[in-house]
Amino acid sequence: MRHITLEDDGFTFDVVPEPSEHQLDETLHLSCIALLGACVVTNEMFGYTEAGQLLPALGDKLVALQNEKFGNRPLVTKEEPSEL
């Protein structure tokens, strides 16, 4: 629990808790994914520019860094839809 710390005599509520290194890494990683996605969409809107040819290589580098930091596992798993 990020905002509440349990102690022997009760608990402490911290309105602005100090983020952990993992939380900072994850925030930076998710920001990079969002920025790269915006670049891809913008490149598609402008008809696949010459500069946009670099985007797949940037995506590969991002995946390599992701695998190094968080392990070689997908961020989203595709599950079969459950039958009703």
C-alpha cells in the first residue's frame, strides 16, 4: 500500500508518498510506450514519412530494454474469451 503505512500503534497516511525506484522505472517505461505509439500514429497520418522508417528500430530497442529490466514476458497476455 503506497499511501498507508501500518505501524504497531496504528497507521500513517502519506498524501504524497516517495515513489520507489521500480515505480519511477515503470512510469518512464509506460511514457516511452505512449510516445512511441503517438509517433507511429502521426507517421501513418502523414503517409509514412522517411523519418518514420526509424520507428521499427526504436520499437525493437524499447522491447530489448523492457526485456532487460522487466523480464522476457509480454505486458499483456492474450486470453481466450470465456464461453458464457
